[in-house]
Amino acid sequence: MKAVQFSEYGGPEVLRLVETPEPHPAAGQVRIAVRAAGVNPIDWKLRAGYFREQMPLTFPSGIGFDASGVVDEVGEGVTGVSVGDAVFGQGINTVAQHAILTNWAHKPDSLSFDEAAGYPTAVETATRALGLLNLKSGETILVHGAAGGVGTATLQFAHQRGIAVIATGREAKHQHLRSFGARPTTYGPGLVERVKLLAPNGLSAALDFAGSDVPDLIELIGDPSRVVTIADFHAPQKYGVQGSFTEFQKNPELIFAEAALLHSKGVFRMPVEETFPIEKASAAQKRSEAGRVTGKLIIKVT
Ligand SMILES: NC(=O)c1ccc[n+]([C@@H]2O[C@H](COP(=O)([O-])OP(=O)(O)OC[C@H]3O[C@@H](n4cnc5c(N)ncnc54)[C@H](OP(=O)(O)O)[C@@H]3O)[C@@H](O)[C@H]2O)c1
């Protein structure tokens, strides 16, 4: 089968579309014929070698953790899914013609394969981050760096839970943020003053998805333990905020299924900003690395 791999750490140019043996599912896994794969910042961070100490790769390495497709092999002990079912979920080396999924949910007909491929990491991370704050309906939070995949999912789960959101993004992103019920403002100098004007009664918590400005978020909230970052590895030790980096949810398929249900009800969507053919996986990662994504970038496989 064709798959995107790389054999050394480096820039997007190290990615190659190669012929490689097909994978087969172990117990508890399924294999899909991949229709689309979601692009996440972790993909290019791993490729660039940012985590070579903590998570050294074995080369050649594949890319991608999110995908949608049609089940074509079912591992031992798997129930509730059959060959031919349309699913989306998380696995490994998903930018390939066939990929193994470890966690998945059925894809409703109303949800496209492209859009579904953008759900898994975004919805797992969004609900994990919100879950750390024990928020109640009626509270107001700040979501910093809100226009990307995780941010866009977070705005919608917050809205579902009756939580009001002030969201940061560049001016060009404000319509996107508003369309998900958030009140937008720009980041950069003056952030604290602008947010205070929007939330004169204060905020209960802040989520940092940008990996920057954590001291500003603490100043706004007044209590570092009510600030969660998923993007600044040093902030928990440096400032006493909560970090969530590798403590993934135990049953992410439940949240994938919830997102699919919400989509069917017309109250959850993930705009796909751009799709790339598998031959252009390096261009997709380059675009993600530029850091200006709205919603999701998707690699179309078939
Ligand atoms: N810890 C975890 O488990 C986990 C899981 C998933 C993702 N992450 C990390 O979380 C971050 C967000 O992930 P993602 O998938 O949402 O990324 P993404 O889709 O690439 O979106 C990134 C967003 O950040 C905004 N942004 C960039 N610089 C900013 C700044 N200085 N201040 C505010 N916003 C800024 C960009 O919008 P503008 O155009 O408005 O700048 C863009 O919409 C990444 O660093 C990713 O690696 C961590």
C-alpha cells in the first residue's frame, strides 16, 4: 500500500510517499481503508524531532493519528463494528491507504469523511481540557488560541454545557469564533485590558491552546490552578498552572460518538479549511506549522 513516511528528523521535505506492507489489526483494533486523515500540530512536531528525547521514533516512521474510512479488517475480540462500516477515530500512521485504529466511533451518513477525520484529537483534547475545570452552566471562560481544531471543538462543547466563552484569535478569525457563539478579541499587547472590558464580572477559568501569554491568563483569572495549558510545556512548573499533555481520556470513543451525535443533531461541526491529496502531505504539514489554521486541515487518501 502507499503510505507517507520519513526516515530522518527534519523539515516537511523529509516526508515521502512510499510503498510499504499493509498493517493488520491486533486484538481490540480495527483496520480501515482510509478515506481522509486529520492533520495535527503533533504530526510536524514529531517529524521535526521536538520530542526526540521523550518519544524517540523508530525509522522509517509513518505520520498521522486521526482518520476516517471504511472498516476492512476487524481484530480479535472487537464487537459492535463490522467490515464495511464507516468509522472515524484515532490510531497510528493514518496517512496511508490502510491504517489501524485503536479507538473509533461510527460515522453518521450526514458527516463527511473529510470532516470526520478532523474530529478525534480535537474533540478528545477539548473535552479533556474542559473536564479539568469542573465548570458549571452560566460561568464564563477565556479560550486563548481558539480558532484551530482544538479551539473550535472547545467552543462548541462549552456552548453545549451552557458556558460562555471569550475567545482570542486574529481579526480574520473573529467571524469564525462568533459563529460558534464566542465573543472574540485579538491576542497580543493589551490582551488583559481587552478581555476585562468584555468580562466586567470576571472569568472562572482560562484555557491556553496557543502556548503563549500564560502570565496574562493568570492575571485575568487570579488563580493559576484555574488556568489549563495544553501547549506550553514549561508553564505548569514555571507558573503553577495545570498542564495536560499526555493524560489522554481512557475511552475517547465515547466522546467521538458524542461528537457524531451532536453533528447529527446539527449542533456540532468542524470546518475543513483546506484538503490536500496524500501526495501533498508535506504541504499540509507546512501549512499546519505556519500556525494560522481555522478549523482543520485534512489529507485526502482515496
Ligand atoms: N497537550 C495535548 O494533549 C494537545 C492535544 C492537541 C493539541 N495540542 C497543542 O495545542 C495547540 C493547538 O492545537 P490545534 O490542533 O488547535 O492547532 P491548530 O489547529 O494549528 O490551531 C492553532 C491556532 O492557534 C492560533 N494562534 C497562533 N498563535 C497564537 C497566539 N500567539 N495567540 C493566540 N492564538 C494563536 C491560530 O490562529 P490565529 O490565526 O488567530 O493566530 C490557530 O487558529 C498546538 O500547540 C498543539 O500542539 C496539545
